[in-house]
Amino acid sequence: MYTTTRRIAGGTFMVCSDCGDAVSMNTICKTPLQSATDMLKHMAVHNASRAFAPVVEPLTQPEPEADLSGELLN
């Protein structure tokens, strides 16, 4: 997914939220069909990598053990 980012130094970019790849709006305006094709290919690569990624079981946090010593931890 791309988001629009405007930089202080000037210029507006479409930035990939997954990897940070940026495409200048000037480039998009100069070659709109090529830029759109490149962006769709880029997103397809991310989708494909997610589709074939190994399934990882979610990590669970261990339950805290009761402190029977009566001491305060600071």
C-alpha cells in the first residue's frame, strides 16, 4: 500500500508502507502508465511474499509468577 508523503525540502512522493520504496510524483506525472505498472508490480511482489511466507505461531507472554518473598521490586 502506498501513502503520499510531502517532504520539507520539496517534492511529493508515493511511499510504500511496507518497505519504504518511494516514487516521485514528478515521475508519475511524466510517465503515468509506466509508473502505475511499476507500482502494481511492486505491490504484487509484497503480496506474493506474504502468500508464501511460513506460518508462524503467535508468541504468548509467560504469565508472571507470584512473588512469595514479600519484597518490593523497585
